[in-house]
Amino acid sequence: MRHPIGSAVIELHQGDITAEQVEAIVNAANSRLAGGGGVDGAIHRRGGPAIMAETNAKYPDGCPTGSAVISTAGNLPAKYVIHAVGPVWSGGNRNERELLAGAIRRSLELAVEHGCRSVALPALSCGAYRYPLDQAARVALSTAIGFLREKGQSELVRFVLFDAGAYGAFAAALEELTGKK
Ligand code: AR6
């Protein structure tokens, strides 16, 4: 699924984010940048030790929840990995929405600051961190749409969803937000 926003495009793909041929891929990291399972595990496994070596050296204090930092992509096809730290879902009254939007916005800013014209993001916070998919999809997509409308650059923002359930939730949210079937 594809939706133009000015001269930019938002795309939804189902698949494994580590295989994406884009300039930057976003990792679903934790605030210690310590590695883990899910997207994080797959990125470090396929990207190799260069990624962790760089984040340890550059960001010894980790990255706050709601923000992101950037590193090499090691052996992955992308040029950069952007390590975004989404919130753990704890019912919706702990600023989860703002923190998720912040992590996504900072990721998109870092991509632009590093000259990337294409970036792929996973469904941040929707795995181990248990953010409800439908709500996360609306937050993620409205943040990306808002960013692209403001920045107005020709860019590709691709959400890469691992399974049909996540793809369906993002597709429904994109239709709802853009008023398009
Ligand atoms: N490509 C695309 N999406 C994937 C992939 C993949 N290879 N693998 C899983 N997903 P998660 P979080 C989906 O748990 O919730 C880690 O331990 C998955 O189905 O990766 O932000 C970190 O170290 C789900 O929809 O990230 C942190 O401690 C989505 O990606 C913590 O988990 C996000 O799931 C972060 O948790």
C-alpha cells in the first residue's frame, strides 16, 4: 500500500525489516541500547558486531525513551540503523502516545539530518513492549504524515510489518487518516 504526501510517499510492506534496501532502517531498541529480541535481535544478528561497538562507544548512557540515536548498519543493506526507543505500554496514561510519537519523529529527523531519502520503520513498541497495534498504527502514521507535510521533501517512509495482523492494522489506520480506500 502506498500513499503520497506532497512529494513524499508513505508505504506499507509486510516482511523482515533487516532485508530492506533503504538508506536507513529503524530498530526497536531499549533505552540501554543493550540488544534484545524481536527487531533488535534480528538487526544485531544480521548486521554484525560493528553496530553494538559503535553504539557502546558513542552512546554509553543509552538513549531516553521517546527518542532515537543513529549508527552504522554493519553488514545490512542499509547505510544506517536508527535506534528508536518506544515506550512500554502500561495502560495509556503514562505518556505512551507522546513517547511513541517522539521516538518516530526523532528517527525521521535523524534520517533527514544524515541525508537519507528512504527510511524503513517497524511497528515500534508493538512486540515485547505490548502497545496495542491499532493505537500504535494511528500514532506512528499520523506522526509520519505530519512530519512529511511539514518538511515537504521528496522522501520514502516505509513501515515494514512482520505479519498480516500488523499489516492490516496499519492499512486500516492509513485509510482512516487519509480518507482513502
Ligand atoms: N522485521 C520487522 N518486524 C519485526 C521483526 C523483523 N525482523 N521482528 C519482529 N518484528 P519488538 P518493541 C515486529 O518486540 O515492542 C527487544 O528485546 C514484531 O512482530 O521487536 O518495541 C528490544 O531490545 C512487532 O510487531 O519491539 C527491547 O527491549 C514489532 O516488530 C524491546 O524488545 C516490534 O516488536 C522492544 O520492544
